[in-house]
Amino acid sequence: MVLVTVLMIVIVMMILSVSILSQHMTQSNSSRAQVDQIQADQLAKGIFWNTYSMGTFTNGTTPLSANNKTYNSTVTTQGSLTNVQISY
């Protein structure tokens, strides 16, 4: 009877441990994705204002590296409309 009780407690504790670890991994991955999105947004703003200050909006793709990741920036212009897109 005691053995069954101890086994049940151990099984419940293992299930709780696995669920807590899973939740932490999910939260960590979500946080990393949000940080990557913020970095890409800041790079896009930097590229936009850099090209704006030079006064030349040229269509093209430029690779950038930050935090061991490679970002590709694409600047496209159509008339007075300029689009900067960052992908990693």
C-alpha cells in the first residue's frame, strides 16, 4: 500500500516537472521570436533612415549580420512610396 502511494506521488511529480519544463521552453522560444522581431524592426528603421539621409532610394537587397543571424534587407521604391523589408 505504501509502495503504491509513493509511486503515485512520484508519477504526479514527474508529470508536473515535465509540464513546467515544457512551459518554460515555450516561453523561452516565444521571447526569442519577439526579440528577433524587434531587432528586424530596428534594422529596417535604420536602413530606411540611412537611405533617406543619403537621398537615394535604390532598389536592391543588402545582407546584414547581427547577433549571429543574417538579415536580408530589401528596399523597393514606387514613385514616392518606399518599402523596406527585413527577413532572417
